[in-house]
Amino acid sequence: MSTTAKLSIGGLIGVLLLSVLFIGSSTSTSRPVCAPTGGTSSYQPNQLANAALIVSLGQQYGIPERGQVIALVTALQESGLRNLDHGDRDSLGLFQQRPSQGWGTREQIMNPIYSTTTFYRHLLAVPDWQKLTINDAAQTVQRSGTPTAYGQHEQAARQLLGAGCSAGNLAPELTSIPDPTGTNGKLTLRMYRLYRAVQATGAIHRGATCVGPRPAGVDDDHAAGRACDIFFNHRDPSDVARGWQLARWLVSVQAMYGLHYLIWQGQQWSTEYPYWQPYVSTTYGCPSPAVITGCHYDHIHISVH
């Protein structure tokens, strides 16, 4: 991407505030969005996850579907829906935004939530953007050296936007895939796909377990191959922050992967009650910060439908 567009200081602060509001929200009641599944088999899990994030953020901010398509064609052209740490000159991330052109710091741009929010803000600032063609709207934001390249991705973007639907309507799945964390058990396809997507983010750096009995009983989601635990160092504030980053990413792509609920740091989020609230368990005595593992202070519990 080659662009001379710059954010004002006030505009940049506005984007940061929007990002903080989205990332830190504990009261969102948005329902699962329709997400890319069918017709998208050529994409890798991380690409689909980034597409779902673009759509989810668009819906969070009330961006019309046309705007979501524009964002998707841009990411398809600029990065192939990958969060790249390199590009032309100092271009980075999903949209190949440049720190030298005022889009933010390298660290900010490499955060897909920040870069997507920034893209949408620029798009909304384009006069009559909805009257432009998909290609021209994307080009007005990006100011690329290949100004007619975006339109070729419109069909793919619409497939990504429109395929699949609410996770709440997913049919039950049987276990069929060996547990990648090394047990003798098997996962459902839905859990396996989500585990691999989490793995692709680089978040599994302190270990993970999936199938296996828990004190809650043998018929829980772990024994049924519908759950995995991702471990973090609860004594390290930076690692806890990484855990929250993963948890919020999981919420943002929940419809795409059929996420049912999460438990982390004594808090629970579910599709039935889509906000963080204290995790209560009579088996483990939660909530209680003293019960590190049972109350999920050292790992994120992920369950799928």
C-alpha cells in the first residue's frame, strides 16, 4: 500500500478509544454474526479468523454490509487476509498500513482490531463512500499503486461475508479427530478447527490440554471432545494480558467456530449470556482466587457447541 493519508492526533485518539471500548467491553449483548464457512475451504484458519474479525467489528460499529465487503476486498488484496509483519517499505498488517504515513505505531498496526478499526474510520470519512464502486472506495482509503486491483476480490469477499450463520443453530458433532495435545481421546471437528486457529495465533506457548476427565464429571465437554484448555502464567501480568487478548479474539470469532463459552481468570462468557461475569462452581469452590486451576486463573477453558 502506498498512501499519503494521515490520521490527525484527535482522530487517532478516537480510533484508540473505539478499540479500547470494543476490546474491554464486558456488557456487549450482540448476537453471533453470520460467519464464513461454506465456499471458503481454500482459506487457512488464520485467514478465516481475520475475515470473521473484520465482519464482527463492522457489525459492532454499525458498518453496512457494503462497508464490510470493502474492508474484506482490501485485506484480500493487501495481505491475503494475513496479519503480515512485512510489506512494501514499512507497510504492515492486514491492510498494509504504514507507520510512516500516520496510521499508528508498528505495534498498533500489528493488532488486527486496531488496524481494522482504523480502516473503517478512514472509510467512513470518505464523502459518499457508499456511492462509489467497491474498488474505488477501497482505493480512496488505501491510495494504492495498483488502483484497480481491489474489485477482483468482490465475489470472494461476499462469500466470506455471507456464508454460514449463527453458532447457536449448530448441530451436535461426533468426535472424530485425534486430540492434538497428545491424549488418547478425540475431538469434534469444530473443536479441532478452533484449536488449530488458536494455535495459528501463536497463543499456545505454555501448553494446552483437550480431552481428559475433570472433577466435574466424565460427561463434561472435555470428555466429549468439545473443550480445550490453553495455559498461561497467572503470576506474570504480561502473560495474563496475553490471555485476555486471546479471550477477546475468541469472542470476536465465536460465530465462525461455534464457540459456546469461555472461562478465564474467574470469569465466564457464553453465547447465551454474551458478557463476562463471575464463574461459579460448587465443585471447585469458585469464585475463589485461591483455587488457581479449578477457577481458571492459569488457563482459558474453551468449549464449543
